[in-house]
Amino acid sequence: MNVLVWLKRDLRVNDHPALTLAAELGPVLPVHIVEPELWAGPDASARQWEFVAESLEDLRGQLAALGAPLVVRVGEAVAVLDRLCRQHHIARIISHEETGNLATYARDRRVAAWARGAGLDWTELPQTGVVRRLASRDGWAGLRDGFMAGAALPPPALHAIAGAEPGLIPSARALKLAADPCPHRQSGGRAQGTKLLETFLTRRGEPYRAAMSSPLTGERACSRLSPHMAHGTLSLREVVQATATRQAERPGGRWGGALTSFQSRLAWRDHFIQKLEDQPSIELRALHPGAEALRPRESDASRLAAWAAGETGLPFLDACMRYLRATGWLNFRMRAMVTSVASYHLWLDWRASGQHLARLFTDYEPGIHWPQVQMQSGTTGINIPRIYNPVKQGQDQDPTGAFTRRWLPELAPVPDAFLQEPWKWPEARHLLGRRYPEPVVDVASAARAARDVVWQARKTAGFAETAAAIVTRHASRADPRFVNDRSPRRKPASAQLSFDL
């Protein structure tokens, strides 16, 4: 039986249930489809594609070592699969389940309909703790932990289907992706991911708990594995088990707390992706319908542009946005802050700011991104709105001003005491409006106005009842790690930090 393995966000040969099953059934054709329609989407970018392209090159080498080519084709998924299945007499398609954006959800439904019509069996296997068609969140945590405890699979021996032309891996330019300079982007490929995992667990990770909040210290102390997990060059199970092995060694110092915290965030990662699996519309519609009327759907274009460019006149916020543009990564607290300021102080629609951030994140994972964007924008109805003060965050997370000055060199003449509030500097008239913009809003009054609107909305009839129903739908009540997610009034610390990976 000839089997086609459709590789999507699982660009590896290790711990790959779909590839392992296919190898047991007969000759294998490993295929990755580059879909221009998806890469033209509002949440896709050249920096993401370049990471994927590097990962495909690495995967091509991994598969060659097993005796099989990586077949890369550009086109619409149904058309490509139909052509390949006819050319190579494919009897079965195997892939991993994907919890992606709405575009991939719609594509998978088209593929499923085509496969049924063609009389082909398309088998989708889980590759993480997310459970498809989950009837209830009760007991979900146990299912997730059971999957993570299973044996990580070695690379399988492959018998390749003969005569397949590998095909070229296209460039970002060939895909007509907009220019997207990201000079400090992380590199793709499994070799890069395994190196990061090893250095995090043996050297970099000890100060993880204390260092994750600041972009200065988090850049090194966080694992930096998120793009590799998002695109599947490493499996989550590999990371969980490697961390457990390190925990079993009982390293001293601060390692115990660091590794426990990291495991917790790996679990929260699946928890949030499960939310998107259960409710794909999270990408487009507020979890709480009462939050749809909070902000205008058409965001203020000038404010959105200033925020996106790091030109709001709020130094720490601008430094974070410029850093993100140059690196493709930002530690979670700062992700929460830039989203919060966009949604509350600037009163921008969360979909507009969320799509811009999605394009900037090399590690864009829809199941993490959209629930978190909604959470930080106050549209879930579950959690107390958290309005980050960008001035205070700068003073707390960048006390020496090193980070802010690095990314905002135009503030060089501003004394340390005024760095996060340059408008208070007596000499500000020589700077603001010339070399650096005046603040687009008054931080205190904008936060106060946003808070008043949000709390007034939460007092409307039926708001609390709807929030309680949302909690029931998304809560995992059988595990203490997630019990706080049930409360419409309390936000668990681990949920706040679930993307510090």
C-alpha cells in the first residue's frame, strides 16, 4: 500500500506518529504543500515562511538519511493531493491533526470532502495533548498527561515510493510575500531546536522564573523553543520528557522551581490550543458577545500605525515593538503589555492589533495567540481586565534603561529619571515632535476612560451569566493546574505567563 504523509506543522522525523504509522503500512511519500492562499493571509509573513523554509531544508536532510525524499509542491491542497495520489497510486493519506487558523480549518474540510469523494482514507493522528471532538473539558488534563507520558517515537525506517520529483522550496519572493526585514530572527530547523533545548535545560534556564518578565533577561533565560514547537521541528512530548529527565536529576540552585514552572507553561500551552480546537471562531469573534460593542471595528488608522511602528511616544512600548519587529520574538509579559496598550489606551480593535502581532511573531501559534489576545483585551468576559501601564512596566522591567535606549537611540539625551516619561523632562521641547513623537495619549486618563467603559459593560444584564457559561465550556475542572481558569474574577499566574517559552 502506497501511503502519502502530509507534513504540515510537524517538520521532523523524530516522535512523529503519522510518519511512524505510514512506515508500517508500506512505501511512503512524505509531502509538504506550500499553499499560496494561506501565505497571503493577514496573519502570515515572510519571516515565518523563512523559518519554515529553513526547517524544510533541514527536514529534507533528515528524510534523506532515512532513504526518502521530501516532496515539496506549491499550490492548493486538494489539487496537489489529487495529482500526487494519481501519479503515485496512493491508497491512503496520513497526517497529524492541526489546530490552526480558520483558513487551515476550512482547507482541511475541503480535503476531507475530496478524500471521501475519491474513496481515499485520510487518517489524522494527534501529535500533542489537544483532543479533537472533546465532549467535555472534565478529565482533559489526564488525557493530555497520558499522551505526554507515552514513548517518544524514534525515526522510522522508510521504504520510499520511487520516481517522486522532490521539487524546489520556494523563496519568500517567489511566494510574493511582502518585504519583512527581521535581522535577528531565530533560525529554523531541528538542529537549532535541539541545541536550544539542551542549553536551556543545562545552562540558560536556571534563572527562568525570575528573568522571564523582562525583555532584557528573558531573551536568554526563556527557552526560545516556541517557534520550533509552533512549526513542529521538535515535538511537545520530546520537550516535556527532556524536562522531566532533567528534573529527575534534581539539579540544585534555582533549577527545581525553574523546571517546574516550565512544565506548567508547557501544559498551559495545550490548554489554550484546546480552546481554539473547541471554538475555532475565537480568531474572529469575541468570546463574550457583549464585548463586541466595546470598541469600534474600524480602528483609528493613525494610532494603529504609530503603535505598529513603535512611534507612540511611549518609550518602553515603542522599544518593545521595535525589538519585536527586529527579532520576531518577545517575552510574554511584554506581549501582554503591547496588546493591552493597543486595546485599552489606544482603544484599537483586538483583531487589527492581533493580526499585526501575528505577522511579527515567528512563533505564531493561532491556538496560543488568539485566546491570549482576547484575554489581554478584555473580550473573554471571564477575567478581570488587566490594563498594563507602559510607563510603570518600563521602570520595573528596564530599570537601567538599557533596553529602551538600545531600541530608541533618539532618546539618548534624555536623563534616566525622565526616560520612560520624556514629556516631563524640562528640555523635552527640543526632542518631542522632532526626533521623537509626543505621546499619542495621556497614559493615566486613557486607562481610566477604558476602565470605565469596560466595567460599565460588565454591569449590563446577562453579562455575568454569559461569562459563567463560557467558563463552563472552556474550564478543565479535574486538575488543580487549571482550576483557577474557572473563575470569572481571577486570572491564574500561569495563564498570564503561558507563552514564556
